[in-house]
Amino acid sequence: MGAAGAVLWWGSSSRTQRHLGNGFEGEGIDLGAVFVELPLVFLAGALLPAVVWGLGAALSARRQRSGHLHR
């Protein structure tokens, strides 16, 4: 899912909808939400799965190495 899922989740949140003009009594559009938050959400969605996978692979390799030493 990654970056696309993160962007879809961000875009459908009530907070984002409020900033993009669908707020209470027609509040104005806050483009800061798009120019600042959207790139950060995209990067987090792209990097987080890779970091979690890397940690899992490192722990798995570490567990396999320690298992071979005790046998």
C-alpha cells in the first residue's frame, strides 16, 4: 500500500477536508495543508514500509545466526 495508501488516507481525513474548503460554514482553503503536509505524508508512506521490512529482515537474520550458535 505504501505511499499511495498514505496519501489516500490523508486525503479522506476530516482534518484535510476541513483545510481544503469543506469545513464549517465554508471556511477558506488552506493550501499549506497541500504544500507542506502532502509531501511529508507521501515520504512517510514510502519510507515506513521499507524501514519496517529492513528491521524485520535484520531481526530475522540475527535470530537465525544466534540459533546456529546454540546448536
